[in-house]
Amino acid sequence: MILIRSTLFNIAFFTVSFCLTVPGAVARLINPDWVMAFAVLWARSMVVCLRIFCSIRVEVTGLENLPLGPALIASRHQSAFDTFIWLTLLPRCCYVLKHELLRIPLFGKLITATRMIAVDRSGGSTTMRMLMREGKRAVREERQIVIFPEGTRAEFGKTLPLLPGVAALASSTGLPIIPVITDSGLCWGRRAFRKPPGTIHIRILPPIPLGLRRDVLMARLARDLDGAMDAASEPQASGETTPDHAR
């Protein structure tokens, strides 16, 4: 049954993606600002498809830790799910993503239109300067930056070293880092086709205070992301917040 449900979800995934990519491409030619609306619609559609076809729901706690304006969110990354859910949770989401995605025909042009921050992971100091420059631009645009500080997906229960880009963004933007933990890998594993039913938990932790030395900041972030990871899949306490569209 899980295999059948997962197959139906993947059919819906590609069908919806195609049906929204084509008009999104047309909208880009008229007004590039309209593309973000298609991106949000696509992300919300994926959340609904997960619930309908795979019986996967989403529960979010800690939304009170997000400011109304610009923010710097450092999230664990276990699943492709993480790459779109923030479009549904934030008013002006700005992902830090790999530059290779811009080379995908048609889709890459849409990413460019949404003004996400695309980084060349092999660019060294040039990439770091670009990341800091684009982070400042996102702050001027009142956007909420989402970065995966591990740089790639990790299986649930495993950790990877944190990359320095998140500290550079915090320094250049003057924004406190907001750690986020998740157990998305339990329902949508890394490179996994099967998607067992369950609830994906997203827990937004309190911001890390400003003014810490870089080594202290990174150690604090690693501790927050690692130490609370297993707790993400525990039963939620009263007062949890779940977006209406994710129920």
C-alpha cells in the first residue's frame, strides 16, 4: 500500500509541477515578481498531495520565534520536503540553494526570477563574498533567509559538519541565527521513493544571541541542531502551532 501511495504522489508531484511551471514561465515574461506566487502555490499543493496520497501531515512549533521582518533560519536538511515547506511558512522566503539548479531548463529561469540565493559550492572566497552580498540584498527586501548549514541532506539520526556560510551570513546581515530541527527524513528519506505515513515535525528554536565569537556561535548552533534532534519526533506539547494548509 505504501508503494502504491508513493507512486500516486510522485505522479501528482510531476503533474502539478509541470502544470504550474508552464504558466509560471509565461508569468516570468510578463512580470518576474509573479513567479513567487506560483512557487508558493506549488509548495502548498505538495503539502496537500502528501496528506492525500501518503497520509503525511505537518506539525510546526515555535513560530513565535520568527520575527515579522528579515530573518536568518538555519535548518536541518534531511529531505526534499525541506526545500519547499518554508515557502508555505514564511511571507517572503529566500532559500540559499546550489547554483547547479539554475542550469535546469526552464526551472532554472524560474528560480532566478524568485531571487533566491544561488551559491557555487566550489567557488571558495568568491562564493563567500557573493553569499554575504546577496544576504544583505535579501535583508533590504525584507525577506527571510533559509540556509541548510550542513550543505546537503543527511539521514535522520546522522549529523554532518556545519559549513561556515551561515556564520558569514549572520555577520554580514546582523541577524541572529534561528535554529530549526526536523524529522522529515522519517517520512521522506534521502533519495527514498517510499514515503510511509506519519507526521513531519518542524521545531523552530529560539534565536542564538548576537555578538558571539564565530567559533562560539558555530558550537552553539551545532549543539542546538544536534541536541534537540531526537526530540523533534516526540509527541508535541499543548500550544503547538500547525499551519491551516498543512492539516
